[in-house]
Amino acid sequence: MGFASKNRVTNPKFWEASGGWSLDSLLEITDLTTEFDTSDGVVRAVGGISYSVGVGEVVAIVGESGCGKSVGAMSILRLIPEPPGRIAKGQVLFEGRDLLKLSNAEIRDVRGRDIAMVFQEPMTSLNPVLSIGRQLTETLLRHTDMSESQAKDRALDLLRQVGISDPARRLTQYPHHLSGGMRQRAMIAMALCCEPKLIIADEPTTALDVTIQAQILELMKDLSERLGVAQLIITHNLGVVARYAKRVNVMYAGKIVEMGTAKEIYHHPRHPYTLGLLASVPRLDQPRGTILIPIEGQPPDLTRLDEGCAFRPRCRFATDRCAYEIPELESVAGDHMSACWQHEDLDQKKGTAA
């Protein structure tokens, strides 16, 4: 039984009669599938994922590079280039509206106003020939009825909110004048322009040093708590997950293989891939000299997946069944779900890693 059908049974409030949308959920994604045509064949970068984000909630999508995290996030706002990409099927309900069925004009109204996105690398996301002020006010003028002077005042206030010093001068500067941390703060300010209900942050601390990373993440956490903005954080950094996310979805080869609260994922992981991710991260509570255990092998070629579990070639717990049958997400304890035939035994085996 899949994620959607299970929650219809175990949590009646999760799914309402209006097409599956719950009043508790801001965003409901069901069976989202995104594909790309390549010279080697069709790559299913996102292979039927389902999850939700509640009002004001922080949810993390975790996994190594190439697992489909960013493609899944960009699919929400229909930012997939067509061709070669396409959203093959699925449903993305935002406040009860299916974003995949909106016209191009309608989805443009949603982007930036209701759902904002902080991209992975601000230097390539910000326009190098437009001033920071122009890029901030452009969003406000596009989505609100503000005058130019009102938009400028709002832009100044936003730069103050995100901790940028001398905001009046920064408005006249260009992206290359700012440090990496300041550019990322400017991106967050742009995301907050129209007071969105959801911010999608795709690796928001990539290429920043650890001190600036902490500042950016604390800023986003504070904004979420103070303004009630829901966040979908895309990351490979499990430290981010532990401190800032309420719920976690672990992705591998285009699918969600485990989902649950951050506490459940950290203390009782029920998928070998999650075990491997946790075993490869240094921890302060481990004695000096503890050897990290890497996940052996390479991510799979998505054009050559067989009928078995995609993680099987890298898994120490694989059985014969894993070679010919793909496990579906199923409940292991309440809302904690795992897609593994061995999930009942993994809690005892976690000391041996994946």
C-alpha cells in the first residue's frame, strides 16, 4: 500500500473529499513523476513520489547528488525544461489547486507570490546586470500593487530583516559586489518579498563556509517561526535535518525510501540507505578515532534500472527477494514509513551500518 492510500486509512484528516487535499496540509504531492529524454534512453529522475508539507512546517528532502531532490522541487513550480524534460504524471495540490493543471499565466502568478524558491547557487541565480534593488523591487511590482517608492521601502526593510548591513547602499550594488553569504541573504529577501506561504530552499548553504551556513540556517528558522512560512529544504547535509526540519523524506534513485520525523529518522532508521548516510557523518558524541563507514559503490544508472530494489547492489542486507521485487513505502510505526523488505530487522542491525 502506498503513502497516499495508507494515510487515507490511518489519518482521516489527511485526505479530504475535495480530491485528496487536507486542511492540515499546505502542499500535497501525489505520485509525482518527472522524466528526461536522453541519448541513452528515458531517465526517470523522479519516480512517483508522494509527501506533504503542513502550514508553517519545515520538511527536508535528503539524499546524495543525483537522487532527484532538486528535480522534484523544481517540478512543483513547473520549472523543468520541456524538452528534454516532462512531468509525466502526478498531482501537486497547493491549497487545494493542482499546480500541474494551471495555465502558464496562472503558474507565473504562483511563483514568487505564494511559493518562493531559494536556488542552490546565488551567483548564478541572481541576474549579474541588474542591481540588487532592481531584482527585489521587480518581484514586488510584478505581484503587488505597490508603487516604485513603496517597493523600494519594502526592499530596504527586507534587507534589514535578513541581516544585511547598510541596506540602502546594497540596493544600488550588483551581485558581484556581495560576498557569498550576503548574496544568499539577498536571495532569501527576494523569496520573502510577497510574504509567500511556502519557501523551497534548494541546498541553501552550498559553497558557504560553516559559520555563514549556520547564520543562514538560523535566519531561515527564525523567519519560519516568526512569520509562519512553511519550508521545504533540499539538502544532503544531515546536520541541517537534525536541527531545522520537523519531518524528513529520504530519497534514492528518484524515489522516497524512508519518511518520518527527524527524531525517528535519526534514532530509529528503517532503511539501509538511511543507515549508510548516518554512518558516514561524523558525530560529536563518538570517541576520537572513530572510523566513518562510507556507502560502497555508486548511485545507479537510471536508464538501466531492473525490477528489483535500486539500492540492492550497495546494500549489505539484500536478500533474493530484493532482486525481483521493488518494496513499496509502508508504515513501520505510525507515520514512520520505509520501503525495505528488511525494515523490521534494521533497528537491531543499525550498529553494523549499511
